[in-house]
Amino acid sequence: MASTAAWPLFFYPKGEYDPEDLYKGILRGELILWAYKAIFLGPSARYPSKGKAEPSSSCNALVHNMYNVTQSSIVYVAA
């Protein structure tokens, strides 16, 4: 289980953790973004062939009619 001391390692973008403002940049770390793409766009989004992440026809985002990133979906990935 991760402690609060480990949060900056994956909840924040590299080099952007500000102990004075814990909300600045939170949930924008590379691991969160990678996990979001893997869950909602599918594994092919991790290594796109044309340099752009495109959802496959069976990705979770299309199955659930998700066309925008929402706060709830980000929290789902982070949890």
C-alpha cells in the first residue's frame, strides 16, 4: 500500500510536486495517464502506430459512450 509520502512519485507530473500546494498538478502523473489510456482506450493506445492515441472499436470509452475525460473517470483510475 502506498503511503502519502509516495504520492508525488505517481500522482504528479515529474518535477511538478509542490508541497505548498498539494492540489497543483495532482492526478496528472505519467502513471495515471498511462493507466487511463490503457483502461479506457485499450492497450493499442499505449503504442499508437500513427503517433496519436486512437480508441479501438471495443474500447471501454466507446462501449460506455464516453467522449470526454471526467473527474469521476480520473478518480476511478487513481483508486
